[in-house]
Amino acid sequence: MKKTFGILPGIILLCFACKPAAEHHPYRKDIIDAVYASGYLIPENEYRVYAQTNGVIVAKMVQEGDTVNAGQLLYRIQSAVAAARQAATTAAYNNATLNAGPQSAVLKELEQAVKTATMQRYNDSVNFVRYENLLNQKAIAKIDYDHVRLQYLSSQNDYEAKQQRLIQQQQQTRLLVKDAQSKQADAVEQLQQTAVRSSIQGRVFELLKQPGEVVMQNEWIATMGKAGALYAQLWLDENDFSRVRTGQLLWMKIDAFPGKTYKAQVSRIYLVIQRDKQSFRVDARILDTMPEQVAYGALEANIVIQKRERGMVIPKAWLSGPDSVFVKTNGKKTKIAVVKGIETMDEVEIRSGLNDNSVILPGS
């Protein structure tokens, strides 16, 4: 899209609405081929700050335009939910720690059961050995020996079962402590997130919430960026995309500074079209110094595709058809073909077919 707004240096946009004279000559001037783009001034390293918990803003610790350090407090959020969860998880952790410690009633009961089973197993083992000796001496009947032997095996199994239950309970209580500790840590972290801090050293460009306002988790509440550094974020018509390259110069008109133009340079071209805009994004590094850092200020720009110094130029109105003109040769009107170069909205560069002395008969 060859749209310009009259800010390119060295270009004088002429009006040829009035009827031209009968004979004209080509003229020399600097002519520039440019494409139009519009956009905004964006802070470098821009990032949005989001609330990490639901709650109410109770304090705003900075103002828009302030320079802050990494970790500096921006907002305080009061969250009843986070506080209640932190209290509940702390109580659960304390209870789990108690149940896993030496004062645990459950573990004490199981340990006592193991002690009792151990004593029973010992007594039964002693009795079993005594009866085994008596059997070998043929002092008792086999049936009496079998009864004592079964009693010993039963107490052995009972001991092993109670020992295993104690071990399992100890493992379970340790897992419960670990799980409760993890939940408590998460709750503490969530409670700490009620203190919203900057993750970078930079400038506060936007504060979207005021004290007393409700905020939801993942809600955008502030915008940060690099202090003293803006770039131009431009949107380029898809028809002009193939003509733009990094390194090309451009001239911008910023709404906040009427009557002034600023020089910039294309620094990055994004290859994915924005479907909602049907445009490509182009970033430009600002080369001139602006009187103030006005973030998100609207702008228009002409990206210079090519420039010809002292090119041979005629108004487009003098053309006859797309690439011909009528000239006077030896007193006769003749239509000749020309090779065009750079074109603007009103003028066209003539690369060949005419010279400085050619007499053009426009409007014929």
C-alpha cells in the first residue's frame, strides 16, 4: 500500500489540480519510494504482571512512571482464601508431624503390640525347645509336642504380622507428613503471592488496579518495561510485506508530538500474519531522541524502500496511458514509451525515454 502522509524529508508533494500549461519539461528532484505503516511506541522488554491469587488490592506501592528494582513491591493483595488455606495446611502438617512422632498414640499402641508379641514368641519358643527335648527323651506324648509346636508357630506369625503393621504405619505417617508439608509450602507460597513484586529492574508503565478493587487470579494488573527505551511496533499491509527488509530507514509522525518527524530503522520483521489485522508486524529501533518517553503513543510511518537523488520526475497526470507520454519533436506531437522508476501518489521517476530538454505535451 503506497500511502504516505508527507513526512519524508526532501519530498515536496505537489498539487496538480489546476490545468497545466501546454508545454512542460521534466524536472529534477529527490524522489523516494516508501510504504505506509501505523503502530505504537512500545517499551523494550515489556511484560505484563498478573495477579497470582484472588483477593482485594489493599495497597499500591508505586506510581506509573516510577523506576523500580527487581523484587520491589508493586501491590499488596489481601486474600482470605489464601490465609485460610495456609492456616488449614499448617494445622494438617502439625497433626501429621505429631502422628509420626514419638508421642503418636497409634504408633505407641502398635509398638506395644509388637513388644507383647515379642515376649509371647520368646516364651513359646522356650517352651517349644523344652517340649522338643522331652519328646526326644520319650517323656511326653507326640500330641502334646505338636500342640506346643503350633503355639510357637502361631506366636511367631503374630509377631511378624504386628511388626509389619508397625513398619507400614511408620511409612504411611512419614508420607502423610511429606504430603502435608508440601501442601503447607504451596499455601505459604500462595499467601506470599499476595505481595506482587517486579521481576525486572525497569519502569512502571501501567497500573491497572487501585486499592479497594477486587482482583482475580491471572488478571493483568500492571505493565513493566525497560526504563528509557521504546521501540516502534508497526503494522504493515500484507501487500507491502515482500518489499520491507531489516535495516531500512523510516520516518515517523507521533501523535503526541505534532509537527515533528523522527527517524528509525527496521530491526525485526515477523513472518506470521496477524489474522485479525490482516497485517504483518514490523519492529523499528528509534534513532532520534524524543523529548519524552510516551509509551503506547500512536504513530504513522513511511518505510523507505528506495531513494533516488535528483531523479528525472514528471507528474503522473502527464502520462498518456501507463507508460507513455506525448512529446513535441521537430514541431510534431509524438507518443513515445518511457521506462518508469520510483512512483509516489502524484509523481513518477522516468528512467529512460526522456531527457531534461524533452518537451512534454500533457493532457493530450
